Amino acid sequence: MTDAVKHSYVDVNGVGLHVAEQGEGPLVLLLHGFPESWYSWRHQFGPLAAAGYRVVAPDQRGYARSDQPDDVHAYSLLHLTGDVIGLIHALGEERAVVVGHDWGAPVGWATSMFRPDVVRAVAGLSVPPNLPAGLAPPSLARELYGDGFYQVYFQQPGVADAELGQDPTSTFRRVLYGGSGDNPANDSPQPWVIPDGATFLDTAPEPERLPGWITEDDIAAFATDYARHGDRAFTGGLNWYRNIARNNELLTAFQGRGIDVPALFVTGDRDMVLSLRGVDKAIKHLDTIVPRLYRSVLLKGCGHWTQQERPDEVNAALLDFLAHLDGGGGTLT
């Protein structure tokens, strides 16, 4: 096993992706969400590498140290899943276990549906599979939650880009605390909706102090990597939201198709995602979409930032799942 996380760049589908890597053995690919980066998996590298796995976490296209294509249409789910397959092959591997959190989860679920020959197993954190396109189109989101729903708000060209990019350090403090299980507002999770006349960050005030699972150095690590893109620091990630309607159009041919690889799902009981319409039913009936589901894990007191808030429990669930895949049978019930 290598002792330190290594950093490099890999060209995938014409996009330069920054990757962080540790360990040797079967490949485990970790996909972050919004607004995060490879760094959101900092607690997973060591334990997974020590268990005998090659752990790789990219900054996905548009994020942090990776390239940010100018064309908003370059962020469709087909592009994102194509990056996963391209990266696995560029790393010299034929197959991988794919683990995704937040936006990384729909990418992982979809990649495993498209290419079960390459994805030997999948784990989703926070977001359950909602195939084929992953997220509700804007028309349905408006009907369910109104124009202030954060996903709809993010689709406005330039608006959230300027707001979030004005002070990335403050943005990360606000967003990471706002979605966490430490925020009392998440005692009863609700959809993230911006009131009329307010901005997104108005709904995420600066915390008096950071929760114990994240430090000012961690905040600086995120903000520094995002600042590489200047006033477009958040534009790449926001462009993923701007393709939601397009994803639904592009993937209509896959309606009715499930996921035929072993799977794991992990979420927190204070995660805002649980409040979204239909998510409770999706979790209850996971085995209809993912018939080879190994476990569904609910973390008490945990908010949206699953692997950062509860690294020990997430690592235990992942290691148990990996052991099950590799013939160890698993240890959790």
C-alpha cells in the first residue's frame, strides 16, 4: 500500500480531470457531489487503501482542479457517465466499484445501469436511484416546490454563479453547515426553497462555529481549489443542474430499465433529500430498481454530507460491502 494520496491529471474525453489516488488493488472510484471535490473523500482514502484497494477520487468535469468546458451542454448525464467509463479505462483498469455522493450518486447509478460490464458494483450516498435521468425536470420541480426550489434557482444563467463565487470561503461554510445534521433546521428536513426576494445564501447563514467534523483548513481546501476558476468558480457544477431537463429527454430510451449489479445505499436521517417527493418510496422499494441490493443504511443524526459527517460509519459500510463483493461475506447485518 502507498502511504500518501497522490495527485495527477488524466485526459478523459477531451477534458483534463484532476485525480487523487491512494493504494493498490481492485479499483474503487469515488464521485463527489455539489459543491464539493475530491477532498470530500479525504476520510475514505486511508481506510480503503489499507484494506487492499486502489482508491481514486476525481474532481469531476467543471469542478475544482479539473477542466471546465464552456458549453453548458457539455455537462449532460451522458457526458458525466462517459467520463466515469473513460477514467476507469485511462487508469488502466477494466472494471471498478463506483461510489457516488449527492450528484455523484446519480452518475454512479446511471453508469452502473449503462455499463454493468465495467461497473462491478455501485454504492450511492444520500441520493437513491431515480432512473433513467436521475432528477425531476424543472417543470415538475416547480409544480412540487415552486420557483424558489434550489435546483430551479441554480438553473438561472449567471445568478447562483455570481452569488456563490463572490466569497467561496463563506459559501462553503454556509452550505456545508446548512445541509448538515448539526443544523437545528434539519431536525425535520424540508426541501431547500428560497423565499421570494431572497437569495440562496440568505437561507444558509454563517454558522457561529463550525461543527466538529469540518475545520477552517477543510473549508480553505475546498475554496482554494474552486478559486482556480475565478468568477466561474461554481459555474461548472451549476451547469450539471442546467442539464436536468435535457437529461430527461436524452435518456427516455432507458425508461423501465433497472440496475443489475450489487449495490449499497447510505443516507442520513437529517438529510434534506429525504424530504423530497417520492424519495421515501424510492428507498422503501429500492430492491425493485436494484434487485441485487446488499444493504440500505440509515445514519441517525446525519445530514447531507454523509461521508464527511460520519466517516467511520460510512467506511465501515463500504468495507463491509467490498468484503462481501470479494468473497468475505460481510460482517454487518
